[in-house]
Amino acid sequence: MEYVCIVHKEKLKENLMSPCRGRCKLCKLKKVHGFTNPDHITNPFGYLYLIPNICLHCSHEEKKCMWC
């Protein structure tokens, strides 16, 4: 179960895609996974992932939306 607010419900259809590349704003560890990006355009630098603000673990522990 992911904690996602009403504003970010459309993000639930995105899939986990990358290994941990983002940094969590609560625990400060680099363990936030990247999600698929429906607005991705091709570029020479690679895929542009959607990175939530907090990791799944902190989202569950704090019961907060991971995208807010």
C-alpha cells in the first residue's frame, strides 16, 4: 500500500523503473526509486524518471504522500 494523496492519485498508474537514484527528504538516504514518466521525450542523457520526495519506507512510517 502506497500513501498517495488525492492530488497525486494519477501517479499510482506509474511503475517502479529505476534503482534508488533519488534522496529522501525525511531520512536523507539515497533510496528513492524512480517511476516511469508518461511525458518522457528522447534525449541523449538517458531516461527522465519521476522521483518522489520521500521513499516508500518513510511514506509508510509517517503515513504521508510520497509525492507531496
